[in-house]
Amino acid sequence: MNTFEDILAVLEAEFEQISWQREPQGLYAPVDYVLSLGGKRLRPALTLMGCNLFSDNILPAIKPAIGIEIFHNFTLLHDDIMDKATLRRGKPTVNVKWNANTAILSGDLMQIEAYRYISESPEAALKQILDIFSQTAAEVCYGQQYDMDFETLTDVDESDYLEMIRLKTAVILGCALKIGAIIGGAQGIDCQRLYEFGINLGLAFQIKDDWLDVWGDERTFGKKLGGDILCNKKTYLLINALQRAKHDDAAELNALLTNVSMAHDLKIKRVTEIFNRLKIKELAEEKINFFYEKSLHNIASVNVSDERKTNLQILAEKLLQRSK
């Protein structure tokens, strides 16, 4: 069995062999730039770990794993345009380093490249894998649309938010694991259990991301803290704060959300103080643990030996405790 670190080493060696020095460079250079920033490589690692859960041979899953990582980075490119983000993994976003048009077109190319790599899945399972991947790609778009819709809606509740992050974030983790499991020869029920493991892990992962945006360490988080607060993003934190706030806290929070002239650092400070008074930090931590425990239940029900499950269980715990 391969550890997460073993899997990452395999992936990095594969990514180093891919050359994006192609013409036109105005199209390919941003792709090279984005993929060279690294990131966690979580999704391709889950693809290989899903395969390794059922098979000692992970080689047939490597190309699909790369395709999933390229697709994930494509979504980040377009998200950064829509969010007007300036930093990604501590570096300027493509829309800043180049421009929005370049980010759109290079992102489009990355989506095409993702399908090219996914199509190198084992032929016997190719249609099933393409169907799963295409459904997931569509669901990620649904999630992004809901996220944009939330910007103008005033009645977004926790269940709305959880469905949005399930579609925008969690389904691709579930997809990665399920595709890996299929390539590894898993039976249908185990593929679904592993998919649910990925969904619950993804929900915990995204709420932790919301948490880190407020209470994380900027030196390790890779982007400026409080970005969600500045753009009034309806995160798990803000949605619950709006529901919990009463009297003075409610009035102050609503005033902060409508204030367009306040200094950024001051707004972040005051919203964070309200979050702290309302114990939103603790509430988010409870929800993260809730989904983490569900993910452990999902992996426990997969029909392989407990020893083979260990690396995925360790990874889930590391993601829960992460600082970036």
C-alpha cells in the first residue's frame, strides 16, 4: 500500500514530465504557470488512493488522476476571474499576471486537456468513467452558479450553503475516489461508499477553508485572510452569524455588510469580533467534526481490510487539522 506521501511523489514525477512549452505560448504559458504552483494535489492523490484501496497496481489510474487535477485547476482559473481574486497559493492569479481574457481561454484549454487525460482510462471502464466525470463537471458548474446567486439573495440558509459546497467542492473529491476505485476493480456498492466518503470529506474540507479564511495563519494559508469577509461572501460562518445575531450584533453586522467605504482591515476586525461573540468558530468546528465522523463511517463500511483503509483515514485526519 502507498502512503499519501508516496502517491504525491508519483504524481510530481508525472507532472514534471508534462511539457507545456507549446505554441501559442500566450495560451500555454498560463497553464504551465498554474500547474507549477503545485497546491495540495489532493484530488489526483485521492484518485490513486481510491485505486490502491482495491489494487496494488495504480499505473492505470495515473492519467485520469492528472486529468482530474487539470480540471480542478481550470475551475480555479475561472473562479478567480469571477471572484476578482488577486492571489492563488500565495502568487498572483492568472487574471492579474496576464488578464481575464487569457485566464478564460487558458482555462478552456485546461478543460479540454482534462478530458484528454481522463479518456486514457482503461477501455473496459471508459464510458462509465467519462459519464461520472461529465456529471461531476456539470455539478461543479451548478455549485458555482449557486455561489454566484447567493451574492444577491438574502435568505440563504445553512442547508442551501451545504448543497452549494457539495456541488462546487465535494463532488470532485467523491468523483476522484470513485474513478480510482472503478479502475482498481471495486464493486458498485464499494464505489458508492467511497464516493460518499469523498463527499463528506469535501464538506468538512470546505467548511475548514471558510474557517481558515478568518482564523488561519496568512503565512501558511497562501492568501490574504478575511477575503470572504471583504466581499460579503455567504460562507458557513456568515450565514450562521446572520441567523444567530440579535439586537446590537445584528444591527452592527448588517451595517458592516452594507458599508462600502470602511477600511478593509477594520471591517475584517469588526466582523471577526462579531463571529467570536456569537461562537461561530466553535460552531464551524463542530460541523467540520460532524462531516469528518460521517466520512470515517463511510470508509469503515468499504469491503476491504482495515489495513488497506489506514492511509485514507490518516489523510482525512490531516485534512481536518490542516493550516492551509
